[in-house]
Amino acid sequence: MKLDELIEYLQYDDLINFKNVEISGISYNSKTTKKGDIFICLVGEHTDGHEYAKMAIENGAAALLVERAIPDVKVPQIQVDSTRHKIADIADRFYSSPSKGINLIGITGTNGKTTVTHLIQKIFEENHQKCALIGTLGYKLSSNGEYRDAKHTTPQAPELQATLRMIKDVEKIDNVVMEVSSHALEQNRVGGCRFNGAVLTNLTQDHLDYHITMENYFKAKAMLFERLTEGDFAVINKDDEYGDRFLSVVPEGVRKYTYGVKKSADVMAKDIHFSLNGAEFKLTYKGETYSVNLHMNGMFSVYNVLAALTAALAMGIDINISLKALQNVHGVAGRFEIVNKKPLVIVDYAHTPDGLENVLKSAREITPPDGKLICLFGCGGDRDATKRPKMGAIAQKLADKIVITSDNPRSEDPQQIITDILAGLKSISPDIVTVEPDRGEAIALLKTIANNNDVVILAGKGHEDYQILKDKTIHFDDREQARKVFAGSVI
């Protein structure tokens, strides 16, 4: 693609050294820049791409997208107000707007995004339609396919647009369901994406290290709904504290659907019961009632199912087809995943106050009268520290025993993170609270703490098979560790 064609619709401030060179790719990492790439000088929290522009040129960059002019270089420079926002416009143009030929559904919210995308993919397949998925675990082209790696919940714009183009042209898939994080919306990583529908799971405290306030967090999430146009659909959790506010930002002409358990909504679950086998409830929609038996457990699973089902209804999929698909799902990796039966050991990705509360409440529902509920968790380093004491308080309130350990400490001192968690506890009795900074050792301690009738929640890391330490990233998987510790137990 010629440079003038690439920037034809781009709003820019200045053109420097302009030549109509051929652009063969997009790069924002000078080390991986190839001949013919346009190099995007991204400005981040810790790095500034402008400092690597000359290295990118040495590696073959044919043009630069900059916020300030780079002196003493001969390649064309397109100067814009924000390279972080304009990279999406460049990527969308380079890949010829792939989302315009796809039924693209965005799922946003603090918790539940991964599960809801998987459920919608299953519903499409039950309806004999192909559907690709993009999210936390990577991207996959079918529910039975393998994940392909992704660096973020929502990939950076060039990778995202390239993936959408591949899904459309190579794989011939016309439906894509995608997790859309608040960071991706704030940083315009999904700029250029034409969403046909958007789904809200919930909005609770998370990422305040980045957004600072809940109001900013809400505004970032709301962007997904504000960009919908006439004929699209919005699915909103009516029970959520922010549900009505999300409904209010949906543009005129967009079809609105709500779901819930407590407040009156279009799609509702009533008479909910939980057992070791899963959740049962009555579903009501347009005056009709349906019996639902899930293999998944917990109230959060009920909400996730309602979100997926409502999205399917908005797309015109028969409710009986959706229910058949949902009742055949046995869960998502690292989401309330049972890895041992006696004691019942469950691994879950819950890493927010609301997420931990939901998981522990769900676990309490299936804890035998003569059993204890035990919770092992930590909090991530270099992230919102204000949620640490809150999670400590929630764990102590809802569990009989707690084991406090490390999550992904990153550059922080694990002991300081633990101290922050302990600040939320009313008491630190050794009969109830165990502290072990080494997560592997902490899981090993469960062998002496948990009895056969107990329920153990390993919270925070879920599907992750790594742990990010100060100076390195190591292989670590809660599921593997738990299976080793309880080897020989009934599973």
C-alpha cells in the first residue's frame, strides 16, 4: 500500500520529508521492524518510541508516525497529536477495515468477559454457524480449537486488525466475539472496529491504578456502547450498580436488551438452586418459562449465561438452541475449575473484591455442613493497591480459613503486598489465617489444613501458567500445583 493511500483519511498535523513510499507492514517495536514498515512511535508509561525511531529506520522502516519530528532522518514522517490513538486508524486502513465484513460482538465488564465470549461461541456453533473468539486466553477459531497466544485481553491495533482480516479472508468466519478491556477502549486499540453488538457483564472495582477513579473506569467501558449505531444491539446487566447509566449512554436507534436476577429485566433467572453438579433455575423471557440445568456453578455463572443468552436472542438465535448449547458447557479454563474432589479444590481467576466475593459465596453454597471453606489468594503487584485490604476483609468474612500468599508480585515486595492485605483483617489468629509468601509452598500447606469434606478456593491466577516475579517470569500453574499436592486423593 502506498503511503498516501494509508494516510488518506488520517487526521495529521504535519507531513515531513513526504515521499509516496510503499508500506508493507506496521511496527511499533524497533527490534522487530522489517523493511517497508511504517514505524509507530508509541509513547507509553515507561518507554518512548521516538527514542527508537532511528533504530527502526536502520532495520528498514520506510516511514514514521510521530508526535514530534525526529531530526536528521530522511524517511517520511507523519506528525499526529497521539500516536497511541492514531495507530488504530493506520491499522484499520492498512487491513482494509476487516470488521465491516464481520458480525463483531464486544463483551466488556470487570468480571465474566472470558466466560461469556466462550458461551456465545458455543451458541453460534450449536446454531451451525462458525464463530471466532478473541480474548484473555488468546484467540481461537472454534470452541474445540486450540488457543493462539495473545499478549493482552484485547490485542494492540495492528495485531487485532490482522487477526480480524485473517478470520474473515483465510478462515471464512463471519462471526467474532471479542473481550474488550477498559484499557483497549481508553487506548483506542479497538479504534476502527465496527461492532454490531455490545454486552456488559458488570462494573466493579479494578484497574484503578490506571483509571484512578470509578467514574473514569465507567467512562472507558461506556465507549463501547457509545460507538454503536442504529440497528445494533446493547445487552446490559440490569442488576449492576451501573446498569442504568450504561443504558443511558446507548445511542438512539440501538436495540436495548436487559438481563438480571433481582430487578425486572427482559431475560430473568428465578428459583435458583446450586449443588455440586451445577446450577438450576427457571428462565423467563416474553412470558415464557424454561427450565435450565447448568454444569457450571455459582451465581456469577447464572449471570454469565444470561448475558450470553440475551446476546443470542438479540441476534435472532432460537432460545431453545441457545439453552441446549449452554446446558452442555462444562466450564472455562481457570473459572471455577474443579481440580480435585476430596477435598474439593477449585481454581478461579477471581482477582478483584467483587470477583472474590462472588466465588466464595458460590463455594459456600456447595460446602458440606461438616466442611470448612478455605481460601488461598494474593494480590498482584504494580496494580491497584486499594483493593488489597478489601479482598482481605472479604476473604475473612466469607471463608472459615484463609491462606495469604503471592499472586504476580512483579516489581513489588511480596511481603508488602501481604501486609496490605492483612490490613483489612479484623484479627490474625493463626487458627484462621496462614501467611506464606511462596505460592507453591502455600498450596502445599493446604494438605495439612484441608480435610476431605472441605472446599478449597485457589483464587487469583486461574488459567495462568506463569508467575511474574521482580526479575523473571517462571512457570507456575495453580491447577498443576494442586494436583501434585493432592495426588492420591479422590479426583
